Amino acid sequence: MAGHSKWANIQHRKGRQDEKRGKAWTRVIREIMVAARLGGGDVSANPRLRLAVEKAKAVNLPVDTVKRNIDKATGNLEGVNYEEIRYEGYGIGGAAIIVDCMTDNRVRTVADVRHAFSKYGGNMGTEGSVAFQFKHCGQLVFAPGVSEDKVMEVALEAGADDVITDDDGAIEVLTPPTEFEAVKNALEAAGLKPEIAEVTMRAENTIALSGDDAERMQKLLDVIEDLDDVQEVYHNAELEQ
């Protein structure tokens, strides 16, 4: 099925994340600790931990740091206990925003997130106020020029829900979260390496922002993403580059 153009937005987001590599280690360590605490420290038996360890490799987190934080989370070493919290709200032009945090101090985190929303033109909402506009799924994105037929054949056979070709030629593969790893492995085994591969909250519909509105929305997103306890920020704005 056809989709709208989003390759530029995806590349832009990836670039912004790459610029914030300094924070990447902190985020990955927290994800490793929560995944290990919830699902155990055995990477082979814990899909979420497997994904977190992959992210750790991608940002060059030392192997001994990975192991030490798994040990902390599973009680073999003393460590901080993080909890996951999700906040929802609205940005510029009514764009929906989801903010996923991991924190050891819920009071501090909610105050920081609320302050960012209110200072930079957004509004915090209640639980569930915008989440219905997103789908929890695996997303694998291929650059324009990759064979759509080959991606579709491999992905659907491996358990993907849908393959979407955007107007600019980028290809999105969507999977149930439980099938993400199997689909990713099948695609890579077929020589198809995605530019982006993650379990995400994907916006069902988008809001186009341009000019001053796009700049204000980007500023709001940057401020939220820079907060210490924020792990991921999802939104449904398409920002004119």
C-alpha cells in the first residue's frame, strides 16, 4: 500500500539522535537494567534485553558495562531501581506527543516534563489522552532504492503485518512487537539491512507543521528529549525541513 513521504523526517530524527550520543549510553544502560529486572539476565531467554544489548553495541557501550548493569538489575550487584513511566501531551498545532521515561524519582521526572511542555508551548495531558493515536509495533525502514518486491516477500513470510512504500520510495515494514526480532533476522539474512529497526509507537495519522510552527515544535521536542530521565519521545508531527 502507498504511504506519504516521511524519509526526510525519519533521517532528520535519526540525525538528531546521533547528535545526542553523549546521552545514548545513559539511556541504553537504563533500558538494560529495566529489561533485565523484568525478564531476567539471560540474554537468550529475554527478547527485550537482547534488543537493549544490540542498542548497546550500536553506541559502543563496553561489554563489561553491559554485564555490570545486568548484574545490578538482577540483584547480583547493588544498584539503582528504575521504574518506567509514560507521559502524554500536545505540542504545537495540536500534535500528539508521548514521552517514555525511566526514573528513580517520579516526582522530579513529572515536574521536569510538565515544565518543558508548559514553557515551550505544549500541554501535558492525562493518561490515554493521545496514546490511541499511535500503534505499538516493530518498524524497519529501508532507504529509497531497495527492492520493494524482495522486502515484501521476505518480510511477510517472516510474520510482518504490513509493508508500506512511501511516496519518496522509502519502504516501511511493520510487525507485531513479538515478531520484530524474527522479521529483522529474516530480512538481514536475505541481505536486506534496514536503516532503522526498532520497536516503537508509530503515529497512525500525522500533522504537517512548517515555518515557525515546525521550529517551535522541534524546540519543544529537543528540550523534552534532553531531560535526564527521558528514554524515548514519539510524536505525530511531520516537520518541514
